[in-house]
Amino acid sequence: QVQLVESGGGLVQAGGSLRLSCAASGSIFVIYNIAWYRQAPGNQRELVALIKVSGSTNYADSVKGRFTISKSIVKNTVYLQMNSLNPEDTGTYYCAAGLTTSQYDYWGQGTQVTVSS
């Protein structure tokens, strides 16, 4: 059973930065693709960034140039560095693991990010 635990959320002013972490229960990053999703109240969950087993990355257009996803195989952790945050980035951020990039089978509990204007 894969377990994912997010951390690093919080309250930050517009223009600030946060780094989210997604810690996995084992050495899964050599098998699973990892994605960060976010969901704001009243909105659908949206894909923010993903990192494939190969290490290649993809980003939503809204975060390109501001967010960076990376992973540490040694630490079994995926990171999401978020810079130049704006209020539209507010939401609950979830990490997810999937054998493909179209379906994610394991999800963390989420971490809240609030950006004040």
C-alpha cells in the first residue's frame, strides 16, 4: 500500500514562496509518476505539475515559470517549489501517485495553501 503525506502549506502574502513536500512510504518514484493537484473551494481539482518516472516534468500553463517540481529518490520525497504566489494559487494541494499519467491510484490527505493579497 502506497502512502503519501503532504506538508509545507500555509499562509503567505502575494509574491511570496512556499515549498510543498510529498513524502512516500517507500521507494516508489522509480515506479510511479507523481503529480501535484490543487482544488479551490467551488472549483474542480486541477493538475498543477507532474514528474514522471523518467524525471521529465509537465506544468499547468498557469504555473509555468513560477512552480518547479522535483524529486529525491534517496529521501522518497517529491517537492513543489512555488514562487511568485498569487491569490489564485489558493487551495488544497494534493500529491498523487500513478503508474500512468492519466490515472492516479494513491492520494495524500492534502495541505492547505492560502495566498493573501
